[in-house]
Amino acid sequence: MGAGTDMAAERELVVSRLIDAPRRLAFKAWTQPEHIARWWGPQGFTTIHCDMDVRVGGAYRFGMRSPQGSEHWKRGVYREIVEPERIVFTFA
């Protein structure tokens, strides 16, 4: 790799999960703040902030608090949305 190469742009992680639920319900769980705030993050963590602009090019930002009180923030951009079957997003 040459100097100045963006290594993060060359890495990709694909996570896939089979969920025993109707597609539309699973899609809502991933795209509506009132749903995602209830399950996002490790067990015992609480969602303290959830901002989502669910559209291609839109962004999200989540804040979580651990049981010990430390805060953890996640953000990303939606790259592809095909309702109700596919959501592609970045995660940082």
C-alpha cells in the first residue's frame, strides 16, 4: 500500500443474519428509531441518543450507556436501502 492510502476504504465486513420474523417487521426494527433504540447494543446497555435519517446518503448516530456508566457513540451513513429486504450502511 502506498503512502496516503485509505486502508478503511479497502476493508469490508459483511454480516448476515436469518431472523424468524416477517420481512416488513424486521425492516422496521432496523429503520425506525423507536424500535432500534430498544435492541441496539450489548445486553445491559441503554440507548441515550438515536438519530436516524434512513435514506441513501442519510446518516445515523447512536449513543449508548454501559451498566458502569460509560458512554459509547456509533455513527454511519446509509449506502443502499431496498425496502423491505436490504440495508447497507457504514459503521464507525
